[in-house]
Amino acid sequence: MIHNSTIDSQTNHKSIRKFKDQVLTKEQLETLYTVFRHTPTSMFMQNATLLHITDEAKKKKIQKLCNQKYVGAQGDLFIFVVDLYRNYQIRKQLGKDDGRVHTTDIFFQAVEDTMLAVQNVANAVESMGLGYVDLGTVNDHPLEMLKTLDLPKLTFPILGLQVGVIDQSPQLKPRLPLKFTCFENEYNKDFDVNDLKDYDQVVTTYYDLRDSNRRIDSFTKQIAGAKLDNHQTDRDQLPQELHQQELCLDWK
């Protein structure tokens, strides 16, 4: 395997949930904005927008919706938004109809743009010696999040990042062996859960060493447990909320 500073940083990535009580400098912010701006984009549509949340009341509300105490606390909070509103306005103000902005196809292209931007910014964060944690919880209560962010139609928050100066040293979380995730030419459908016994033991040991007061579950027990059990959450409202935002209107 090839080693360089970029690859070593990527393969040793750790989510950081504790930061020092300081915000990013102007130069650091400008750097992240510039990296965001230069992310690859499908069809040159540039369908992503970045929100830097600095209002204390808004951060508290977002923290409550995410139900994670580190959200909006130390460091800086960013929310990445799928944005078709801007291009809709361009068409409208130039006398054109809505075109395909309401379709699932264009929404997914915008999601791809936005997710690429998230990882691009995340890589830049770590290159500056900072840390971050992804915040998928921005979609736990989609309707309330849309209201809190005061987003217009044709936009949708996809992911957040809490970024800051690292104030902890967590273990490296063990990932699935490559033989289960990377294939040549064809998907390997010959899967046997028993082949994950060794990996399950590694994961159990990881949780055991990390914090004896937290769950000590193997990977397969987590997948077979509450995470994917049938239950209702506000995330089940996502299709309706997308339609409310006039997105994916061809998806019935």
C-alpha cells in the first residue's frame, strides 16, 4: 500500500466529538469556503450551499434537534444544503419555466454535489490539523430543521459537520475487511454471516477498551438489533418533507 500524508490521514480518520473552546480563524474559514467552492459538480450545476451557523439561539435549537451535546458547542457548526433554489431563480428571472428542477434525477445530482463537498471540506479540515464529526442527525427531525434554518423551497439539509481544535484522542474504529466491501467487476453475492466472526470479535474488543460503560456489541448484533428493527421515527417523514420543499415531485 502507498503511504503519503493525505492517504495516512484518510486511513487514520477518527470522528472527534470534543473540541477546545475556540472558533476557527478567518483564514481557516476562508480556506474551507474555497475548498467547498472548488468541489466537483455534476453538469456544472453547482447545486450545493454551505451554512456556517454562528447564531447562539439557532445553535441551541439545532443541538436539541440533533440530541447531541457537542453539536453547536465548541468549535464551528456547518450544515451542507442541497440547493436547487438558486438555479430555479436563475431560470425564473430569465423567463424560463421550472424545467427539471423538481425531478428526482436532478435532486440526486444535487445530493451528489453536496456529499462531495462535505468530504472535500472534511479532508481540508484534517489537513489543517483540525478535527470534525459528521452530523447525520440534522435529518432526525426534518420539518423542524427546515424551520430552524429558515430554508426556502427547493433546498434540503443533507449533512452537518462540527469542526474544531481537537481535544480528545479516540481509538481508530475497526472497519469491515476489504473482502466484504471491495470487489472486481462483479458483486460477490456469496455472503455468509459466519464469516464475520473474527471481525465481530475485533469490534467487541474495540468497544470494551473504549469505554466499559457503553454498549459492547459486535457488528452483526448491531445490524440485527434496534438500528434496523421496525420502528417509527421522524425520518420516515423525509419523502413528505422533500415534496413539501418541491423536490422529487415525480417520485410518488
